[in-house]
Amino acid sequence: MQEASMTGLRFIIGIIAFYYIFKFLARIFFPILVKKAVENASENFQRQQQQYQQYAQGNTWQNNTNNDEIIINTANAKNPRETKKVGEYVDYEEID
């Protein structure tokens, strides 16, 4: 009986010690992890902006702004979807 209660007590003390150690390490490493994530997001954003700027410089409609003609390439445009017509619309009137 003595051994079972000591084992249970050691288990509870181990859980509490693990909690405080984890809490302490999280305070140290969590800001570092967040900073790293923000830097990665910033780099991705800058990379996307550079790609967009390169795309915008090579686009034909921006190059032809001095002329009065604008060329729009619609070969890649998707056709709009037709909505399905289901039944008729019935207008109801309220009767007093």
C-alpha cells in the first residue's frame, strides 16, 4: 500500500514538474518561433510582390498606355456559368 501511494505521489509530482518546465521553456522559445514565422511570411510576401511587379511590367495593356488602343487577351477567360432554372417564380399576395 505504501509503494502504491508513493508511486502515485511521484507521478503527480512528475506531471507538475513537467508542466512548469514546459511553461519555462515555452517562454524562452515561443518568441523565437514566432519571430521566425513572421520573417518567413515577410519573405514570402516580398517574393510575391516581386513576381507581381515582373508580371505587370511584361503585361501588354500597361505597355500600350501611350497609344489609344488597348489589347485584352480573352483566350484564357472562362465562360460564365449559366444558372440552372428550376421551376417558375410564383408571386404570392397576402389576403387580409
